[in-house]
Amino acid sequence: MTAKNIRARVRDELTSEIKAIARRQLATEGANLSLRAVARELGMVSSAVYRYFPSRDDLLTALIIDCYDELGAAAETAEAAVDRADLLGRWLATGHGIRDWALANPAEYALIYGSPVPGYKAPETTVGPATRTTDLLLGLLADGVATGALVADAAEPGRAAGTAPPVPVELGAELDRIAAAACPTVPREILARGLTGWIQMFGVVTFELFGRFQNMIEDSRRAFHDHQLRVMAGYIGLR
Amino acid sequence: MTAKNIRARVRDELTSEIKAIARRQLATEGANLSLRAVARELGMVSSAVYRYFPSRDDLLTALIIDCYDELGAAAETAEAAVDRADLLGRWLATGHGIRDWALANPAEYALIYGSPVPGYKAPETTVGPATRTTDLLLGLLADGVATGALVADAAEPGRAAGTAPPVPVELGAELDRIAAAACPTVPREILARGLTGWIQMFGVVTFELFGRFQNMIEDSRRAFHDHQLRVMAGYIGLR
DNA sequence: AACTGTCAAGAGCACTGCTCTCGTTTTGTT
DNA sequence: AACAAAACGAGAGCAGTGCTCTTGACAGTT
């Protein structure tokens, strides 16, 4: 069986080496990386690379999946280090974990959360790894609901009526559908708040990564992100 | 002088025709549009286009400036139609105006708010048009402060203490610097809240445009955006 | 009428994704 | 052990790209 694995193992090694070189080129070339350049750096001929990835888009797909998985793993380990009962701490750890990974891998973040590549259509195989980060939030909400730490607006102490508008009816059905599929125990009001915080979190990271903070927030970007996280945590009801 | 203008006028017409065709190709090709394809569609030879735009990046810059201006104008006209005293209405109009433009011009929105183009460095000439939308928010905040409708957290009725975390000291200096340069009358707490709402607004539009709502929010995206706008308006204190 | 600057066209360079063919090597089967 | 089948790397080639340079034609100025 080792004889059988000789070729397979070389293939696996070359496959991941191609991906590694492509990842490195991603940093300088962005989404329009060159298969020929990868082959050149590998000492191979361009047509040989096509034995491993049938097209450039397939290479991109492999990279996207890897990046989703890496980001998901980074967020998960950051979140797992916090006491389960500390909902706010888990939320903060998740948010900072995602930002840290994004700052360490800006090109990769742009690949998965930036503008869609023109002719590229993400296949179904990418949705699984993509939901790893959102699953963290949903787990957070479900845990909060289970322990009673997270309650809907009306019953929540310390929050005055009228501050937060109620979920409109048009949204209700859709939110219920999402909850039924992903987190049946979470009421729609809490799910809506979680979604708002989730979007804000990625919005801040995206703004920072894409240079929209230039000439604005320069020295205290981490503190800014932390503040946004805490604001949204307060809105969601995490404490 | 008309004799002199014959050439200049033809030049201007051709310049805008090139930009128009490039805009149209932007929709299908994304940021990596082809100068040769533009020339082909124009019945010209590629080298002739270089008389009008010294490089592909310069064409891109021209498009970016046009898009920023268009988005800014769309947001301004939407906001200008609302009664000056109606801060919430102005905020909603701005937000929906931006979203409407983005939905009508998704490729253009991706160009200016999506991932930065790999080798491309936006020149200084783009920052002016880029700030048109943020100026709307700052004007909104300044108006609210001037009329007394917008007040800092502690004095604001209907909001309980502890819901919104205070601005951390590290952020304070930076926020004061921004305020001093752009909106001297707006206190840092209100500016911080406005910034949060601003990021959330663009975050929602970006998520929707970049396909992150697929299999989640499908039928009520406008209502969702509207709800987000109202949530953030409540947080900022607009009413 | 002569000069000067602008223009479109064409050839050419180096690059890209991708396909096809060719000889070689490895694999699985008889 | 022998052999067919599959996998592999190399090379040539096609159509496309951004960009540069040169050439010849035209317009505006003096």
C-alpha cells in the first residue's frame, strides 16, 4: 500500500505546495493571481499545474475553502478559551479572533469577504466552511437563551422602551425561517439583534481592511473595534 | 474659439464615451476590465485609447471618481427631499438612497467599496468625491447638535445607563481630532455613535451586495435594511 | 504655405488562461 | 514477471491582455 501511496503522497504534497505558493502570491496580486507564475515559482511548466487544478477557478475555490476553514478555526479557538458562562467574553474573543486573523491575512480576507470575483461562482462546497463563524454566534445566542441570560427586549432590565425599534412583521417570517433551520430555541428578536451585531462586526473589519479608516482612525483601531464589539454586545444583551 | 474647440469637444465626447463603455463592461468584467475590449467596442484601436487615458489605472481612477460623485449625488438628493428638522427621516433617506444606488449599480459599488484592486493605489483626487456621503452624516449630526435634538448619552431621556458603553479614553483623542477637522460642534460621544451607525449602514449594503444574505434574508432585504437603519438611528439618538 | 501639435493605426513585446500532443514513469492487473 | 492503463511533465500553440514605439494623416497657428 505504500507503493500505492508514493504517487498519491507526492500529489498531495505538490497540491498543497501549489496552494501555498498561490496564497503567497495572493498577497501581492490579489484575486487575479497567475497560474503561470505559480508554476514558474514551482519550477514546473504551466500545463503541468493543470494536472492538479483543472482551472484557475478551481485553485481559487480551494484557496477560499482553506481560508474559510482557517478563519473559522481561529475564531473557534479564540472563543473556546473563554468560560462558557461568560457570554460577553465569548463574543469579544470571537470578534477579536476574526479581526486578528483578518489583519494577519488581509489578502485572504479580501478573497472571502471582498467583492465577488467577476466571472467566478462559488460552488456549494464553500458554504460549509463559510458558516463556521456564523455558527459561533448562533451557539452564543442559543447558550444565552438556554441559561436565561439572554432575554427578549420587553423583559430585559436596564433597557428603556423605544430605544430599539421592534422587528417589523415582514422580517419576522424570514427570521423565524432562519431560526427554525439553524437555532430553533432562539426567539426572533434575539436573532435579529445578533444578526445586527454580526454585520457590524464584519463591517468594521472590512472598513479597516479596505482602507476606509485612513485619515480617520489611525492609532486606536483595535480599541475602536473593541468598542464596537461592546456596543453591539450591549445591544444584543450579552454581558 | 469655436475652431479651437472643435478638437477639444470631440475629445471630451470621446472621453466620456470611453468611460461609458468602460462602465458597461465593469458590470460583466468587474475591476479587471479590458482596455482593448473598450477600444474594440468603440471601433478604435487599443493604442488610440491611450491618447485619452495614459493607463488602465487612470481609466479606473476616472470611473471611481465618477462613481463616488454619482453615489454622493444620489444620497444628497434623497436626503435633501426631507424636512430639515426631521433628523430620522434624513438619516433613513440617506441610507435608502445609498442602498438604492448600490443595487442599481452593483459593479460600481464593488469598485469603490469592495476589495482594493491589487496593484492600484487610489490617488488623492478621489478623496474629495469619496467624502460626499460621510459629509451628509456629519451635517446630520451637526444639525442635531445645533437644534438640541441630539444630546450625549447621560442627558438623553429614555435611555438607561449601562446599555451603551462609554467611549474609551484611547478613542477619545482620535475622535476629538476628527471632530476638530470635520465637525467641531459635535461632541465625541455623538460622533462615535454616528460612526457606528455609518459603518453598520455600509456593512449591511456590502453584505447584501456581496451575496452574504443568500439562503438567509431573501424576500425582505429592503425591510431588513430599513430596520437596521432604525436600530442605529435609535442608538445615535435620531428621532 | 510652412510649421507644429494632435490623432488613429499598426507592429511588436511580454504576459495571461487554457488545450493538445508527445514521450516517460508509475500503477494495477493478469 | 509482463503488460495495458492511468498519471505525469514538458513543449508548442491559440487567443487574449496592458503597454510602447513608430508611421503617416490631419487640423490649427503663424
